Amino acid sequence: MEPRNGEARIWLIAGATASGKSALALRLAETLGGEIVNADSMQLYADLRVLTARPAPQEEARAPHHLFGVADAADAWSVGRWLREAVPLIEKIKAEGRDAILVGGTGLYFRALTQGLAEIPSVPPAIRGEAEADFERMGEDAFRRRLAAVDPAAAARIAPGDRQRLVRASEVWSATGAPLSEWQAAGRPALPAGAWTAVVLDPPRRELYARCDARLAAMLEQGALGEVAALVARGLDPALPAMKAVGVREIAAHLRGEATLGEALAGAQRETRRYAKRQATWMRGQMAGWARIGALDPDEQWRQFLALNPGLTP
């Protein structure tokens, strides 16, 4: 479809895994002649099209798609790097008279767009190594107490067991002398208020979990085993984001002979449900002011979307 008349708009569509985001974004893109920009940290990686539920080639052919499968699994993308890629894309799409439709399940990406993300100076490897060694030596409780003395906001905000973020907050303080929470608060939103329209897909939890389970089973039939086998064969650092994609660990265990296929599937389904719960909980807290769609059926989602946006014109 050709770009519509009038000023181009920015649409933000967020939601937990399996909530129907991609289908809604594609329907909106086809309706308005818009272009879709990925806002999901796992769908960035080329290695895991099936396991991360990236749009299929035939779906990508129906509307322009950007930032899907653009990163190698050996390359760790940060939210800052994604932001540096996404913002020029949004500007280019709008300059061409098309609506930009950002879709994904990574809440921090949307937060960076709408609330800001400070450009934190790089941390020297030696300081990063010291923070890692301190965590190992001290244990989480003592490490968190030490962090609370210099950055109480981060210590209170970071969830139990989140070693990566605790170490990150500590190393930023050591390297810069300023708390990570202050760096983050200093950022300006990439998109000014009023420049975007947002919605969160928030279907009933039981229905969402059932869809998660069914989709995992379908993924195994569609090539997820081969994807994980190829990824594991590369011998990459297990700390890389792509290696932490939901389902990789469970399927890898099966490929090593440590679990049956049924056990791997059940484990991956369980982790996907937990991931969906974390996403939904985060979005309810951090995106409390965003409009909500409570359905899971695609046609009903579209009807609710149109009701939320009565001025929407194909």
C-alpha cells in the first residue's frame, strides 16, 4: 500500500511473548502503508528465527520490516545500541511519509524511546573484572549491601538473583563516581511526548500461557532443534544475550543427551510462561499509562485497537 496522506505517525505496540503483537503490527502496517521496526531484543539475532518467533519471510514480504535478524549471536547488543539504530530509522520512515510501527516485548527499548536512556561512559575491563570478582567473593547479599551504600535506588530496584545488573551498577559507580540510577535519570526521551501512540497487548494470563505452550510445540516441528544445534556448535560464551534466549538451554540439554525431547519441551514451555509473566508484570508497572487491549483473538484485538484510535483512517 502507498503511504497515506497526512502527517506520518509513530505507533508503539508492546506485549508479552505470544500475545499477538506481530500480527497486529502487520495488520496496521498493511492498513496504513507503514513500516515495522523491531523492538524485541531477541528477534535482533539472525541465528534464532524460529525460537524467537521472528516474522516469517512471507510476512516480511507484506510490509517493510527493519532490525529483524540483523545481529550475529556472537554480538551482544545493548539497549543503547538498539536505540542508535532505531531512531534514525524512525526518522527516515517518517520523512518518507510513512507511519513507523515499533513492535516487541522488550520493555527497556520502549522506555528508552519514551523516557530516555543516558549514554553511560564505557567501563574499563579491569574495573568490570574487579566487580565480577567481588560478587563471586562476597556473595549477592553482601554485594548488594555495598551497592546500596552508593546507589540505593539501583540496589532496591534490581531483582534478587540478577547478578548481571548488580555488577553493572557497581562497575558504573567505580568507573564514574556517579550512581547508575543518576546516569539513567539524566537521559532524555528519544521521542518527544505527544509524538507517539502506544498500546500494550495484555490478554488473560491463562489464555496467553496456553498459546505459549502450543507455540513452543510448533517451534520444535518448525526447526528450533536445528537452530539450537547450530548455535551450540559455535561454542559461544553462554553469557551472550542470544545464548540466553528462552528455550536454548532446555533444547541444548536434550541435544547433549541430558533430557528427553518431552522433558526439553516441558522445560522450555515452563520458562516461556515465566518469561511472559515477567514481561506482563513489568509492562503493567512501567507502562501503566499506556492503552490496553485485553483480547487474544486477532480480530478482536484489531477491533479494540480501532476503538482506541477512532481517528485511524486507512
